[in-house]
Amino acid sequence: MKFIHAADAHIDSPFVGLKKASTNLWTTIHESTFTAFEKLVQTAIDEAVDFVLLVGDSFDQEAQSLQVQNFLKQQFERLNAVEIPVYLSYGNHDYWDPNQIHFDFPKNVHVFTTAVEAKTLTTKAQETVTIVGFSYGQRWLETDQTTQFPPRAATTYTIGTLHGSQSTTSDADHYAPFTLSELNQLQYDYWALGHIHKRQILQERPYVIYPGNLQGRHKNEPGEKGFYLVTAQAGQFELEFKPTTVIEWQRQRFEIPENPSLNQLQEALSQQLAQSETASLVALELTHAERLSSDLIQRVNNGELLAYLQAALESSAVMHWPYALKLQFAAQQQFSQIDQAYWQSAADKIFTPDYILEKAQPLLKEKFIREALEEPDFQDDLKTAAETILQEKKLED
């Protein structure tokens, strides 16, 4: 048996805030989720897999455009032409809404309903496979769906598909929470997970796996993305990660030379960006910021240097785009021990998700503000900005 386990394609993700990129690069960025999915389909055809599992959030939002639906239909038709079945579930982003217009997919596509159900197939090697799963019918699904999963079937293999997150002790279990012990009790042969965009193997016997998403969509999704090609023989599973990344989110460090001019700094940064071997969106951390003049420090902090660097690249064919510049000062430029102690004490209380959300309460009614404040590293960025301003003032003293 050979199959593809993929999730979270998020086709047509908007990539907000990157439209200043050069025309060629922006085209690559905008088309990246489409291109990544095409790579998956081509691999399925080349490897002659028995089936493809798509475990939620193939679309980026619940209201899918006709263009995106048609694209996915065309890709499924490519698989149908070579008789490769697809088992599709809808997740929290693209949850099933019967009031929306939906294209009819070709006959090889089997869509899970909002109730847990089992589907069976027979592979080319005459192995019987049971695939169990469900789709979201709303944005949040706070009930544990594993209680509805049937015991292992009397087929050669039983595979569970689940778009959700591991249960926690907090009140944030909005996405079909589960525990490993619950999955193990069902005695399935493989658990194909979705929802978490970071590639993770939670367990090996049986495999419980998040493949991650096909293409990083923002700075918190750096590195190579893709899916798993899974082969099973005599009950033994082998995994092969297949990358689909079109453009990679990267974090790079750049050491500032002694007292550089604006032009020298811009040229040096441009040269470093050009060394990337793949198309990339880069956050640059500028180390030894104490070597900059106070004027240049200010121009980094207010975004002028980043805009200047982007403008220099805008009309070029370079496929590397800086989206952030951050200053890092050397250890000797840190606060005195007593200042550092007071700062750390205050920072630990202030730069926390709860404190930030409490103070920003009047703004949270705006969805885009709430989502920005809830970003995992937002408080770290805020803390870094505060530290940079204090370091700048220290250099002026």
C-alpha cells in the first residue's frame, strides 16, 4: 500500500502585507499555494499511489471562490484520469456550509460528512483499507470526535483522519481535541492528522503524524513544507517527506560592520539576500547594532531602511524579499545589572498574552486586530521593540 498524507493546503491564501514585492516575486508568492498543490498531485501520479488523504483546510476560507474550486476540481480530474481516489475532509478554515455554492468533484473524490464515517477501498495489491474521518460544519468544533470513531475494522489496514489538536487543560480546545491515549485505544494502523502547520511525528507505533502545510503562509511558518509519501508492507510503515515549498520564510542574521554609511549598509544587506538559493521572504536580524549611528538606528526603527531596501529590489528580478529588520545589540551594551533586573521583572508582567489582550480589549472587536494580537510571537516582537528603543536612548546618553 502506498498513499499520500497531506493537510492544510490553504489554497489561495492572501499573503497579506507582501504586495510591495517585485511583480515577478509577487506572482510567485500569490501562486505558491496553487503550485505546491500541483506538486502533490504530480507526485501522486508519478508514484502511482493507491490513494490521497487531504485532512482539512484544502481551501483557505469557508467561502471558496469559483476560481479556486475549479482549480481543485481540475487537479482531482488529473488523479481521476489515472484512477487515484482522494479522501477529503473539510477543516476549521474551509468548513462545510451547505448554503455555499460547491462544484461537483469527479467520482474519485470521497468527501467526509460532518458525522464520523468509515470508507473502504481495495488497493492494486488487493489489500483492503478502511479510512475513518469527518468534516467540520462550523469554525469551532469543541467536542472530542474520537469518541465517535469505530474500533479497528477487520480490513488489512485501518487509517484514522483527524483535523484537530491535542487536548489541553485550558479553555482553548476549539479544534476537535484528542489525546494520544484515546487514539491508541482504537488500535488503528495509522493516524493522519491535520490542523497544525508544523511537521510533527507525535508517535511512531502506530504513527500519529501532522504533515504540516504545503506552503508557509507567514513568518511563523518558516522552513521547508510539504507532505508525506507513506508506504506500508506487511504492517510496517515507511515515511518519505516530499517538499512542496515554492517560497520559503527565513530568518537570517547579519553582522553590522563598523560605522557603515546608509549606502554601504544597503549594499551589504542586498548582497546577503542575493545569496539565498531558493525564493525567500526574509526577516533580517542586524547584530552589533551599537555600531550604527543614532540616525541609522532611528531609520531602522521607523521602517525607513526596510522601505529603502525594498524599493531598491522592487524593479529587480531578485526572488528574495526582506519583510522585517530587527536590531540586536552586543552584550556589553545591555543595561546594568540592576537596570536589567528591573526591566526583566516588568517585562515578565507586561509582555504576556493575557496582559496585552486585557489592555487592548476595546480594539478586540475588530477581527484583524484580534488576530494580530493573538499571533504566538507578537509579545516577543513588542518586547524587542521596547528594548531597542531603550538601547537607542542609552547610546544617546
